[in-house]
Amino acid sequence: MTESVPRLLGGSALGILFMALGGCVVFPGSPPPKPLFVEDPGEWNLVWSDEFDFDGSPDPSKWDYEVGFVRNKEAQYYAKDRRENARVEDGCLVIEGRVEKFPNPVYSPKSKNWRQKRKSATHTSASLITLGKMSWKYGRIEIRAKVPAGKGVWPAIWMMGINRPEVRWPGCGEVDIMEFVGKKPNETHSNVHYQRAGKHRSKGATLKTSPSPADGFHIYAMEWSENQMVFFYDGKKFHSFRLDDAGKGPENPFRKPHYLILNLALGGSWGGRVDDSKAPWKFLVDYVRIYKRHSERPNKGRE
């Protein structure tokens, strides 16, 4: 990999134009895009993508939703297929966090479970997943996105093993391609979570960024092989993980298929206090592209 001199779409004028424009763009009828910021774009074969080149709800053949109060005691209720929180417009997927009262359908005043004892949410948002639609093992995951600013926002691009319902977290593995927390506006984070010897383990990295990732669109990518994962921000390598660190036997979750998650959390254990004066918050995703090397076996979707 070359970190200092990226080749945009093989050096084409189209690629230069693409990166120069600040918003979401669509090139109808153009050939399959090559990955950005790689030494040899021709090495990669596009196997799945969503270019968000229409207006309306996210494509139901590609995306499902997490619903409810899901994790980390976050403030938001994740709504399912609600245009106010997830929609495609102007060539982008828009995941919107909102300040609004939203009833909790599983409310139980006597419950000790934090997900049930909240009568209503103070915020809403969306978490889109490919679980049950598509999964991948190895390849390059590349997303062009713009994160929102403001204290309390916690957008993420990440993956978990499709066996999560059976083995639970962290046994299924978690790969955080990008996490951004608004209280640390000049940092982007990646992390890998797994279980070894019955204990939760993790290995992560933080990249100092100036200007803030919230100031524009950036390319977040992870290249995943049978030996390692390598994480990039606009072509800059800032984190890597050896798969053998999670085990050399069949228990290694990172040699099994994973699904993709795009979400905008608010508050919670890491997000912290939410500054409602910045609402609504919009996490914009220009595209999601999954590539495999020509030397790798063809992608079969739900592997």
C-alpha cells in the first residue's frame, strides 16, 4: 500500500472531480468504480455496493434496521423504516438524529432492564444493518461519509459476525471501521473486539485529524485478509490487527462472515452528554462499496 500518493480511480479525471465536490454525487451510467487511495485499483473487483442514487427509503433488499433501545444506555430510540430518521436524498443516505419524544412500545414500569423501564425516548435515530441481507468474509470495505458535529453524537461504521445471535458479543467479533464522538472533534477511532480465554479483548487506535472529520466527506476503509485487518482514513493507514491475535483455531470470529452496520448514536457510555442545541444531526453516507481481490474466491453474499 502507498499511503502518501493515492491514485484516484486509476488517476482518471472522473476520480479527481469526485473528490473535489463537497456533497454527494452520482455518475449514472459510469463503469463500476475502483477503490480510492490504493496502489493498484485494478487489483480489486467490486462485488456489492449502494450508491444511494435515488430518493426515498433505504433499499429494503440491502438494508434492515435495529429497533429500540439497543446498547450502551444511549439516549436514542432506533426507529424502523422511518423517513424522519433514515432516507435517501440528493445522492446520500441520511441518518438523522432528532430531539423528540417517542413512545417505547416495550415499556414496563416494574422492569429492571434499562431498555424497558424508559416510558419514552427523548431522541430518535436509525441504525441500518445488512444482517440477513448480505455478509462478507475478507475484502475491502470502503465508505465515503460525513459525520455530524456536536457533543453527544456518536456515528459509527462497523461490523459484527453473523453468528452473533448464537454466540453473542464479543464472541461474534466486532470490527469498528470508524467511530467518531463529538466531544473529541479532532479524532477518529477504529477498534477490534473479540473474546479469548473467556474474556473480552480489544485492540484499537486513534487518529488525530485536522480539520475535524465533521468538516467534510472522508473515505473510511478497512482491508481484510486471512491474516490481518488494516484501517484507513483518506488513504492514511492508522491501525492494523493480526487475526491470529484472536485465536488460530475455529473460534476466531474474524475468519467468519460479518455484516455491516451504519448508525448514529446519541449519548450513552462514550457519547456523553448530548448538546440538543445542535439538533437535528445528519450522518451522511455517499456510498458503501465492498471489493474483493481478484485472487480471492468470488463473493457468495451470505457466506
